[in-house]
Amino acid sequence: MLLAQDRGEQARTALAAVPEPPRDHMQEAMWCLTARAAVRLGERGIAAHAAAALRGACAEHAGAASGMLTLGPVARYLAEAEACAGAG
């Protein structure tokens, strides 16, 4: 939401403070959101960490196991995070 409000520095601070998601039905969705924010902010280290967490779920749909939402294929977020992590 901070990025959508053009509050990049606050978004960067919030991203740096994000804890690892709990191991539950929302884990992949939370990692995908973290990966997307890291990519948008160019935070290569956080993108690499998110990519490592998502690799095992690359064939899944993020959040689908929750029965509440899906963010689409994990593979899309993984590819973005890996590209960001490898940039530079």
C-alpha cells in the first residue's frame, strides 16, 4: 500500500522489518508479496531471500491452499525475484 501511495522510503523501511511468514496456508502468498515489494524497490537481498523461500512452491498458486485467495502462480513471483536478485 505504501508503494501505491508513492511512499517509497516508508515502504523500504516496512519491507526491511517484515518477519518471515509463519508456515501455514498463507506462507507462499506472504512470500510472493514480499518478493513483489522487494522487486519494486530494487532490494536484491530481500528478493534473493524470498526467491529461496519460494523455489519449492514454484508449481503452486500462492495462497490457494487457504481457500480465501490466490495471487496466481508462484512461478511468476519467483522469476521476478530471481531476476532482481541477479541484477547488478
